[in-house]
Amino acid sequence: MEVLVVHAKSGKELGAFSVTESTSIGDLKKQYQRKYGKYYPERQSYRTDPRGKMLKDEDRLGSLDLGNRGKLYFKDLGPQVGWTTVFLTEYAGPLFIYLIFYARPSIIYGSLADTPRATVVNIAAGCWSFHYAKRLLETVFVHRFSHATMPIMNIFRNSSYYWGFAALVAYFVNHPLYTVPSYGDAQIYGGLALFILSELGNLSIHLAFKNMRPAGSKVRKVPYPCGNPFTQLFNFVSCPNYTYEALSWVGFSVMTQCLPGMIFIFI
Ligand SMILES: NC(=O)c1ccc[n+]([C@@H]2O[C@H](COP(=O)([O-])OP(=O)(O)OC[C@H]3O[C@@H](n4cnc5c(N)ncnc54)[C@H](OP(=O)(O)O)[C@@H]3O)[C@@H](O)[C@H]2O)c1
């Protein structure tokens, strides 16, 4: 049998390919690349309807009911870059940027930087560094991504968000004229406790996701709580890693009494 590949937007015919019922979308992508060299598999996406859902690599043409010489709609996803590369770039930046403001304040604030630093500023630098070191380690050792790549533009968009906010938060928290929280130690350590618990919750969910997906697979099970009490939030939402991430920054903002952390997580 043959399948006709048509451009999803323009409707232009891009070629007919010899396939069988057992040919998968992944196999078709390889055939397409042999014809059009620059479109490597991660760049291609196929649909049975121009506005329909993107087909998975594992989908077999026989199961799609395309008929003899059926049509598939092609879309170019644009140049791709590895997920791990994007994550490592977006998380390494905030670590370095924040630590420049903290460890070398004279570069940013000039002679004002000689003012003694409050304890909460040291705690905040510890929290910030811990969070991003954790994200870097999770990217390498915990996450099991289902897609190898994402569009290259994401690296610029994501990095400007993370790097920009790192500079904004660091500028205010490390500022020599920074004033300590109004309610003193109770506010600082209350915020710190929320931050630590939320980071543990976030890590617990990332580990739970990892354990739900066997190595090398793309299995995406409906998540349920496991033995770890932090995973009880799965009873309410399917992505409590974000709930915990948001709470971490609420804790950080309470602890430092600084608004930029809240704007960061709001966005
Ligand atoms: N501060 C911020 O503004 C901000 C914004 C975004 C993210 N983050 C942080 O970055 C972390 C990761 O972000 P993300 O967007 O990649 O989170 P995510 O979409 O929840 O995914 C985290 C990992 O778990 C996998 N996963 C998700 N659901 C699964 C399931 N049901 N079964 C098996 N595996 C599953 C994902 O695989 P797939 O590859 O299949 O998706 C991915 O590898 C967040 O939890 C958060 O801590 C922070």
C-alpha cells in the first residue's frame, strides 16, 4: 500500500511512500528523511487530520484506518535541541547569576557593598543554590523524558525567563539596603520551613514519576499516591510537583519579604 504525505498548512503533496499495515510512524519518519535529508525524525510530525492530534512514533499505519493510498498530514516542528541540554542551560544560569550578586556584590553595587549582610541573605543564597543544584541533578539522574528533543527556540525563551528572574530576585535580596523581614525570626524560619518541605515534596513527586515509567519507555500512567506521604497530593492534582514548586517560592518570598520571587512563580 502507499501513503500520500501532504503538507498540513499548504495542502501541497510531498510524496507517496510505500508502506505496509505494520509500518509505524517512526519508520515513515526515517523513509521521509531519506527523501528530504534535512528533516530528521524529531523534526517531523504527522496527523490524520490537518488540525488533529500528533501521531506517536509507535502508531502503526494499519491501525489508523487510512485505506489504500490514504493521506497523512505533515508538519515541520523546526530545528530541535535535546531536553537535557535545554534544562541544564536554563538551570545553570540562575545558579551562577545569583551567586555573582551574593559572592561578588561590589561588581553590582559598588562601594555600597561594604554594608554587613543579614543572616537571612545567607540563608536565601543557600536556598537558591540548593534549588537549582537539585534541578540540575534531577535533570541528569531523575527525569525520564518521553521526548528526546524540543524546538530550539525554547532554549532562548526558557533561559531568558530563568536567567532574567535570577538577576531580579538576586538584585533585591542581596542589595546592601535590603531590610530584614518585619516579623523577624518567626517569619524567616516559618518561610524557610515551607521552602524546605516544598522542595522535599517536589523531589518526591519527581521520584514518583520516575518510578512510574520503566527505564527506556514512554509509559505515562495515571499517578496515584505511593508510600511517601508527600505523594498524597496526587489525590487532588496530577502534577503536584508544580504545587510544591509554587509553594517553595511562596516560602522563599515570605522568608525574604521580597516580591520578585512571587512575580517569578506567578509568571
Ligand atoms: N519555576 C518555574 O517557573 C518552573 C516552571 C516549570 C517547571 N519547573 C520545575 O521543573 C520541574 C520539571 O518540569 P516539567 O515541566 O518537565 O514537569 P513535568 O511535565 O511534570 O515532568 C517531569 C518529569 O516527569 C515525567 N512525567 C510526568 N508525568 C508522568 C507520568 N504520569 N508518568 C511518568 N512520567 C511522568 C515527565 O516526562 P515527559 O517527558 O513525558 O513529560 C518528565 O520527565 C517541575 O516539577 C518544577 O519543579 C519550574
